[in-house]
Amino acid sequence: MGKVWLDERHVVVFESKTNIYSREMNLYTENKEEVYSLYYDERIDDNAARYRCTDMLPVKKGLTVEAEGRVLPVYLRHIVHDPAFDSIFNAQDEELGAVVTETGTTFRVWSPPAENMSVVIDGTLYPMEDKLNGTWELHTDFNLHGAEYFYKAIIHGEIRRILDPYAKALTPNSERGVVYKKDSNNRRAPRPNLTHTQDSTIYELHVRDATIHKDSGVKAKGKYKGLTEKNTKTPNGYSTGLSYIKELGVSHVQLLPLNDFARVDDEQPDKQYNWGYDPLFFQVPEGSYATDVADPFTRIRECREMIDAFHEEGLSVIVDVVYNHVFDMESSPFEQLVPGYYFRYHLDGTVSNGTGVGNDIASERHMVRKFIVETVNYWLEHYQVDGFRFDLMGALDKQTMQLIERRCSEEEIPVLLLGEGWDLPTALASDQKTINTQAGEFPSIRFFNDFFRDTVKGNLFDPHDYGYVNGKGRHIERLPQLVKGSADELELTPPHVSDIVQTVNYAECHDNHTMWDRFEKTNESESEKDRRAIQQLATGLTIVSQGVPFIHAGQEFFRTKLGEGNSYISGDMVNQLDWKRRELFEEHISFVRQLINIRSRFEVFRLRSKEVVRDRLHFLSTPAPVFGFMLLEEGIDIAIYVNPTRRRYQIQLPASGEWRILLSNQQTNPASISGEFTELEPYEFLLAKKTRR
């Protein structure tokens, strides 16, 4: 039997193995109330032909054609890409998912192509009502909190078992959805106060990496609960986990994806590992991080308790969210419910793959946008997170991101929004992408600064390339742009963002080699001591430059992934935070701790606009390739010097007088400097302060 597809407003495609096509067919609406003449246009291949209609065809269910001596249903296919589809099946005001209220439980799912839809609750099938806007609904008079469910649909003539993309709870390994009545308990730890997002310092952390090491001193290793344990220590008495992060002085912990993801067996998590960028269900916490995955609500409770524990320590929480793709397009609930709608396609009909993982979510479509914005809202309200990091944000359309920006602006305490604004080859016009060249359209969204990263340590995609700190001052001409916040029109370097409140400065993150592993390649002739100093220069520049500094967990104690450049499924031995290294490099951790403290103490490191920076940041005359600049605090001058070489240099300070050394990575007991000149040691990072009279 053939199949007939509505692909465009004037086009129907007839698939048949008989290779016999009529020159003309009639298309009927339900009950033959309307009739449309279809005329043969061309053969597409051996089993399909295209028919056209001079009139605009209706976009609705119940269409039929008479062909091959029988009546065949017309299925909605590529027509889902037409803007009219969003208008005709407008369900913007529907609350989708399994919703528990005082009057009972209501199930709603959006699937315009479905010919029939039922919900299976604890093994019993219940038919749902078609609301004609694409939504199917069933209301029960019972509180079904804890009931297991999934949808059973007939779509394109096939019976499908589909999980709810709006599910708030799941059984192990995402086998079934579970009805969840949102916890009304508001006795949660309050969000840490934050005056301005420019005051933030971000620490990127993976839940499992943080505590899985045998010397972490944590009982619930690799779990949400492990990050709630306080006063944990290594066998030699050094702080670990939550307590260690608090002591470091950062303001925000950015957690790699927390929502349900693939590749790790919830019931046997030790057998696999994943960073979490393989999303399955976006509104449910990952099960492998829970202490009891058999109870669908344990992961919810423990995830919230972890966030509360961070809040109690004055730490804000950013969640890493992946709204640009799904793990497997064909099996995803989105594709099962509305084939072709939730994903982007090129004009030739091929699936867009700008993300490089097989599919791109079509965030610009109305119901996709609704899902993304409502998911952000759910994590804000139910989990009380303090920020979002958008993976491959350049693949998301700007209107969706502007709606997220607007929603987050409603919070009393500023929500930190940041993402990767790369211009990816996805099937979306460049002027519609959330990319750094259009940063002016997103005033409260921050962009990861790859220009900063590559200037400091070398081109990311060439593991043997040199940057300023590991290349004896290479790219020194770019440093003025970096320390000024990457937003100024300078002669040698264009701006990366519109203003300094939009740059996230970093030299290392979860992706690619750690700096320690990279410098082992680029600077193999250097001693380990010198390589450690080189890495301190990179971390130091990250923290003192205008914008928000971003530190990868363990960067401060020279984290290694044993040379692995893409460790997303490489296991605990490669990815774990090695708390033994934390013991070995306490002095170097102290350098970062003090630097973060200095940034917090002096407002001049956290300026709010490029205009103010022009007045309060000045470059100093130094022997190349030493770089120096001065910041003007109220009544105080702060001079910063960086020496990326093995040589010792004499430098002239901006003014004579008494300069107090705030911090140096080469001087154990720094003293004051009297007069105009001082010596800068090899690979030294120096901050000095002078009271202005």
C-alpha cells in the first residue's frame, strides 16, 4: 500500500511500489466537505511522485486521496516546516506534561500528526481527547503523583510508544515517565545575594569528577549528595569537595549537565562515564548521580539538596544546558511525536548538523521555543538555580535567547547567562543566531571569549601552537584588548563583544586538553616548575582582566587528564579531580585564592562599562615581551606585570614611592618596593599597590 504525504501548501508526494501514477487525483477533507484537484508533476524516484495543486491545500488531519482504487490517508510530513503549521496548531497557552492540581491530574501532549493518542498509566490504557490545536488531553479526578506513564500513539499509520518530553520524573534509564507533583516546600536555602553579574567568578565542575577520587573524603562519591557533605578532607587533612570550593572564594559553581543524559546506566553507573552532553530528558535530573535510582523522586530531592548546600555556603549555581541537539534524533520523544518538526533541515531535505552531533534542534519554531523557555523557567523555579550556561549557544536563535533573557531579568537576584557564541554551520541565517558579533542584541548574555583563550595559550585546534604565556610573549599586541574586556575598538584587535559585561574570560574548560597537558606538549623543554609558573600567568590574566573569569575545576592545582584531549566518555581515572594533587600544590592554590580575593576587594577589577575602563585602566611602559597595566582605584594605584620569559627584567614603576606587593607567584614573602625600579623574576605575575596622595 502506498503512502501520501502533505509536504508543502501546494505539494503532495505519493509513495507507491507499483510505479503506477494517475495523472490526476482528488484530495478530500474530512467527510469530503472540500475537494482539491492534484495534478501529476514529476517522478522523484522509483517509488515516489510529486503532485501539485493550484489551490492552497489545507493543513489539517483527516485528509484523504483516492488512489490505487482505495482511499488513502494524507499524512503531515515536511509541511511541519511551514510557518503556517505553527499558526494552525498553536498550543502556546497549553500547560503540557502531567500536571497535578487540587482537582486531579491532567495529561497533555502536543502531537498534531497523531491520528490517535492514549496514555498508559500504571499499565492501563486511557484514550485522550484531540483538542484540535495539536494537543491531546486526558483529565482524571485523582492525584496520580508517583504513577508511571507513557503515551501510545498512531502517527503516520504506525503505533508508537512515546515518553513525555515534559516528564519531571523517570524510572531508571528513562524507561517510563513518572507523575510528579511539584514540591510546595519553600523552606529552601535562599539564593546568595549578587549585586551585579560582573562580580562573579565561575568554577566549572562535573558532579561525578568532584568527589569520585578515593582520597576525596566524601562518603557519597560521585553523587549529588557528595557535594552536600561539609568539612570533607583528604587523608592528610586538606579540604575537599564543597568546603574546598568555598575556601577558594569563587562566587559561582558551574555544573556540567545535570539533566537526564545517555550512555550511563543509572543502575550500574560505575561501568560508564559521560560529561552529560547527550541529553535525553531536559526537565529531569540525571539518575546516575542519585543514591537510590529506583525511587524516581530521590534524584529530584538530592539535586535540590545539592543546590541548597551550595547556597548555604554562599555559592551560586549555574547549570550547563544543552538545547542545541538531542542524543539520538530518531528515538527522541520530539521526533516520535511530531516527525521533522523539532529539528532543522537544509533546503535539500538533509538534517542540519551544525552542532556536529547528528542533529540541530530548531529553536526558532514556536513549540520548540516554548519548550526551551519553559524548561529554563522550571529549573529557575523548582531547582532555584542562579544561572545557565548554553552549550553551543550560536546554534540557538536570537529570539529564543532574548525571551530567556527577559524571563531571567524578572528574578530579584541577577541570573548569570553565558554561552558559546560560535557561528556554527547550522541551517539558520547568521543574523538570527546568538553569536558574539551580535552581542549588542543580548545586553545581559555573556559570551565565552575564545580570542582570550587562544591569545593566552595558543590556537585551540593546534596542540603545538603557542600563546602569550607559553610562547615567550607571542601575541603581546592582543593583550591590551584582553585586559580591557575585549569590547574596545583598538587599532590591532577588533572587539569580541559589545561591552565588557559580556565577556567570559577563560584559558581552560572541560573541553580539549587541560593547560597542564597542553604545556607538556608546547613547553616540553621547560622544567615542571617553570610550566607551573607559566600556567599561573594564564590563570592570573584570566582573573585580573575585565569581564567575568572562568576557572576549570583543578586548573589551580594543574589538573591533568593524562594527555586525553576529549575525555567526554574517558572514565574516572582520566576525569576525576585528583585530590592528591590538591595536597601537593597548596601554595599554588593559595595564589589563585588570593587573586580571587583581590578581585573581590577592589572594585576596579570589576568595572561595568568600556567607557569607565578607558578612564581607569592605563598601559605601562615595559621591556618587551613583559606586559604591564595600571588600574586606578579610589585613592589607590594597582600595577600588574606579567613576564612570560625565563629572563629577569628591570621594570620602572608608574611612579616613585612606596609600593606594597599584593601578590607574586615568584616571591614567597613579598615586601614593599621603594623607589621607581624593581626586578621582575622569570615567569613572574606581580601585583603591586600604591596609595595615591
